[in-house]
Amino acid sequence: MNRIFPYKAYMTAIKLDAVSKVFEGEHLAVDELTLEIGDGEFMVLLGPSGCGKTTLLRMIAGLEQVTAGEVWFGRTNGTRLAPRERGVAMVFQTGALYPNRTVRENIMFPLQIAGQDDTAASSTANGLAQILSISSVLDRMPRTLSGGQRQRVAIGRALVRRPEVFLLDEPLSNLDATMRTELRQEIGAMTRDLNVTTLYVTHDQVEALTLADRIAVMRDGRIEDVGTPAQVYNDPATAFVAGFLGTPRINLLHATVRVTAHHRVSLDFGAQAIALPPTDRRSLILRHHDGAQVIVGARSNAFRLIADEDVPNPLSGTLRAFEFHGQQSIAFVECGIEAVDPDRVGRAQPLHALPDHDGRSPTHQSSLLTRLRSRIGLGSPTDPAPEPPPTHRRADLVIEVPQDADLHRGARIHLALDPTQLHIFDRTGHRVDRVTR
């Protein structure tokens, strides 16, 4: 317990049980999502704009009504509880401070509404201001503060009620890079010190990887993957997750499985190919799928420059562009390999017909809107037009090279690639070797 700001940790877990949200009877924002957030855990919801992160956060807070499913706080079903009955505090992207109140008065206000006397409320505000490093601005008006200071005040106003659950909706998105880094570190340290269950929404992968105990990656109202930062980065469940995490972005390449008479498996990129070791688990799976279309993922640090092609699994290409990034450089190599855009990879039934990590198959999930529309008295929507092939407009390999590498645009270069560093997905973007957490 913090001595400056004593905080009684209620240790409330959150459980989202098949939660869905449909706007205006036809716009599916959250699609039968199931997720559990442990007592005192710092969970980050990560995903692109429009994927349903904020909608999910607002349903937990009670600001949006749940269309289907249930929201649990510990052993309490909070689905129909009013926001004030949920023990939840929320910080918005803009802070949303009272402009006619000082910093001290903004922080004190929730306590005053709860009936606490001004002396005790002011003392609590002083203690919280020390933690948030805003003691020097307690008597100033919000309009005189910097963006970072305003967000600190908003966090203080949310925490002063000692909530059981702390929700943050992209609180750092309006700040400059230096301020984001500083406040990000403070938020992580403070919430862990107070041991409050925290759900943090962001589209910034750096925030997610540095803050989270676990990350839930969202796409189109669904959970694509859940795990620790190391798990979702090093062992992504889908091509979308692999493509969303990492800078520079992972190389996702279109390939065809080729199986020899002796059950040796290779990945054919067209003009070039690489062989998988016979003992590799992916080989044992893919040797039954000769001719199948797959997506091969390789991060930029999985490649190694070599002098010639006399090594296993060489790739050759022409250096198209070169970028200096300080301690390392990034090279863009044209190898004649068809690249894949992870944002356009579909969700048809996966090659191995395995269910997603939550136990439900993609076919089951895609039928949700039809069932919800039927439940609320609407007819079935027309089937959407098929998506075009998810190929990318440019087919460069993006690789990391040493700072002192002697490379010239237009030069022919050779690369070695370790097959053990590859991620292999079926054509719908699911891992061919199922991920378990």
C-alpha cells in the first residue's frame, strides 16, 4: 500500500463472456468476444482504429449497453449495472477536465460528490499529486497546463475514488514523443504500485509491449491473439498479429508448399525456394498439403548477408533502397517474391480446421451478426463480396544490416535465412502449427 496515497486493492478480475455490440441493428462493432483480465493485471487492448477497442472499454464502464453476452466483475454480473455501481474509473483520450476548476478542485470533486469533507479531500489530492508529479500546479487552471500535465490530472481524478477497475482510452495519443515516454513509464509504475486492475486501450505497439502484463490484439471486433508481450511478438497466432507488431514490419511472403517423394518439404516462392528441416514440426504438418498456398513470415533480423549462394536456403535479390537508422540500417531488397498485406488476409476456414484460441471456429464467429439480426427481428444480411487476393503493391524484403555494411543501390546481394525463425500461416492467416498459451 502506498504511504502517500493509501490505496485499498480490491483485486477485482474482469470477465467478458461472449460480449457483442451491434449499433443500429446492423453495424457489428464487437463480435462475441471472450476475455479474462486477472486481479491486479495490466491488460492492453491493441489494434488499429475502428477495431472495437473503445467500444469494448465503454461497455465495461457501462457507457454502452451490451447487445449480447455478459460482463463480470469478480463474482458480480455487472452487465446491467449503472456506471456508478461498477467500481470503474475511466480516463479519456482528451482528459475531459472541468475548465472552471483548479487542478486541486478537479481531483477533489469525486470525493466531494461522495460526501467527503474538503479537508480530507484536499489531503488526499495532495498525496496523489505527489505521485503524479503535479504538486506545483495544484492551484492552476487546466487551460494553463501542458498536455502531459492535463492527462496527469485526469488520471488523478480517476484514481482518487480508489476504483476497483481502471480504464484508460489512448491517454497518450495527443502528447509528443518525449512526454509519451515519460508518462507511459509513470502510468505503468503507478498502477502496479497501487495494484489496481487496469485495462489500457492503444493502437501504439510500443505502449503495448512496454506496459502490458498481457496484450489482447483486436481486429474487426474480435480477439486475434492474447498473451504476454513476448508471446504475441515472438509467437504470433495469426499473420495479422505478426504484421501489426514489430518495426520495421515483418516480411509476409506468398509461397506454395512443395513435397518430394521422400516427404521433404520446401516453400516455393516462385523464382526461389527454401527447404524446411525434416524434423521441423511444420514439415510434419505441411507434408500432407502438397500444393497448398501459405504465408511465410520472417522478421527483418532473421536474414543474414552472405558473400555467395553456397549456403543452405539462400535468397538473392537487388538492393532497391537503403535507410540509415543509427546503430543499424534497413535495406529493401527486390527478390521477385510476392508479398502479402496482413491487413487484407481473410478469415475463411483455416487449412488445419482448428478452432481459434477461444475455442470457436471462424465459421461460428462469422455467423454471429446473422444470429444477432435474427434475434432482434432483422433479416439476414446479404453475403459480402469476396475479398481480393491479399497481395501487397511492393514485393521488397525488408532486412536489417550492420551499420558499416558496404552496400550500394542496384547491387546484387545474397541472403541466408534460418528456417527456425520463420512463422508459417495458411492462406487465411492462421498459424499452421497451432499456438497454445
